[in-house]
Amino acid sequence: MSQTEPTVILGSTLAGYFADMDTNGTNSTVMIDESPPQYIQVLKMANKVMLTSLLAFIMVAMGCVIAPDDLKRVLRRPFGVFIGFCSQFIVLPLSGFGLAHALSLKPGYALGVLVTVTCPGGATSNLYTFWSNGDVCLSITMTAFSTIVAMGMMPLNLFIYSRSWTKDGVIIPYSNIIISLVLILVPALIGMLIKYKKPSWCPIITKLGSIFGLLIIAIHIILNSIVNPSMFFSPWQLWFASFILPLLGYVFGYLLAFILRRPHIECRTICFETGAQNIGLALTLILVTFADSDLFQDMLVFPSLYGPFLILHACLIVVIYLIWQKWHGRREQNDLPTKEKESQRDVTLEMLPGEPSKEGED
């Protein structure tokens, strides 16, 4: 068969990459038939250490733009959080289900789509929100809330939509969800403490956070290509689904918030939170539930394609927004309450490394 060769490549690369990942905080190991090459093991360890460390620092940087009054405002009127919940756990899974049927994806590919679109938002959505001068406090609140709610919504959505392709139940990696939650909240709280104790440090930390964010993007795309070269041999339907689904997430998130008459700054925030999924959690769920299934290798392909497209689309949206903002001279900081506008005035000037924004200046 013509598809045999790509499957063999996948077995010796991506499957091996996740073969000995610790998925529940213990030393338990899921065995894969083919042992990964030594360089894959090295890349795996380097990737885990670097990305976890960089993400933690980025969340500290995001915390540096949040004041206690910002948090009170979001919690007092959580409209954006509710809209994000509907976009992320109702609209996006339904879109993935419909697209998988419309493209007649084979079961393994279709299940990979479902697992990915039912995952909560990832921490990188906070970075895209920061770069586009969105509501960072709302973004972090939404990420934390969606991560908690995912413990119930992921198994519910997978139960509803996966019946078309499999009768197997799924095992939700709750320990990984909790770890993701800790990785979001603890560094963000540290950043808020730094803003309270040493506000003069915040512009430097946020600048470094932007630089590290760009570094994460480069590392992810490069390592993803090295570790999983077989994804380049995927059928066009899978490429199309990987390309279009992140865009649908971003567009649906923005439109739903816009229809419900939320400020544009909040619409951008919900846009990124809906489209930027936690790909690491999706891959872990596939490993834990389907490692012994014949569908396992096919299921890993879609998240591996979806991740780079998700990043590239988000960066493109940020760039388009910054160009639009510069050309039209928009000052959407006026959408924020006065207290928050004052608290974020200094740190939000650092939108991208080497390119400060003029937004918010009086």
C-alpha cells in the first residue's frame, strides 16, 4: 500500500517521541513497539525542559501586566469567560466533528481532530493576547477556567462525537491537566507580586517574555518537523483540516464575542483563547488512551500538523492587527476601565521585541 512508508516513519519518530513520557507524575511507561532513535530521546528531553521553563517565565511576564483591580473586574463580570467557554467547548468541537465528516477522514485522523478541538486553551494564548494589546487578565482567567472545566467537558464532548469512529472510552490525563493549571497560575501570581513589590522590573520582564515567546515558537516548529517528518506525507484532507480549524476557532471566538457586543479588546482575547488549544494535552490523551490501538499512529498526526498552523495563524493575526492599528491610529486602550488602563500603561508598550507600541500614550 502507498501509505505504508509514512506509517513506518511515524512509528520510529513521533510515536517514539512520546513513548516514555511520564503522563501521571509517576515512573509508569507506555511501551511502543519501535524504540526511538537516540537523537529523538535527546530532542524530547531538551524540548520538555526548554519549553516548560520558557512557558513558566512567559506566564511570570504576563502576570506583570495584571493588577488586583483587573482580577476583581474580570471575576465580578465574567461575561468574557462564559463566551469563551461556549466558543471553546461547544462551537469548536462541533466544528471539528462536522469538518471530519465533510472531509471523510479515516477514523484515526478523525479522532485526532476530535481530541485536539476538545482540549482547553493553551498558555500561548496569553502571549498572543499580550502582543495584540488584549485583556491579559481575562486571557489568563479564561485559560485557567477552561483547564479546570476541561476535566468534565473533554470526556463529555468525546463521548458525544467519537461514536462515529470508535466505541472505546477515553482516559482523561487529569494529572497533566492539574500540572497545566499550576504552570499557568503560579507563575502569573509571581508576576503580580513582582508588579506590586517591584513595578520598575515589569517593563524588562515583559520585554524578555516577548523574546522568549518568539523563541518558543521557533523551537516548536523546528523540533516538530525533525521529530515527525512523516506528517509531510499526510493526505491533503488532513492538511486542509489542520489549516482551517485554527482559523475557525479564532474567527468563531471573535464573532461570538462581537455579536454579544463585547469590546474589541475583549473580542481579540476570546479569539485567541478559542483557537489556541493545549496541543501537549491532546497528545498525552492520545498516548494514554490509544497507545495499544491500531488507530494510535494516525491519531498523532493531526495534532502535530495543527500545532504549527495554530502558531502561524496567531502570529499572522497579531501582525495584521499591529499594522492595522498603526495605519488607522486606533487607541483601543479606551475600552479598558481607567484603573486598569493606568496599571498597564507602561508594560503594554512592549508589544514585540524591538518594536514598542504607541497605543495608550496620551
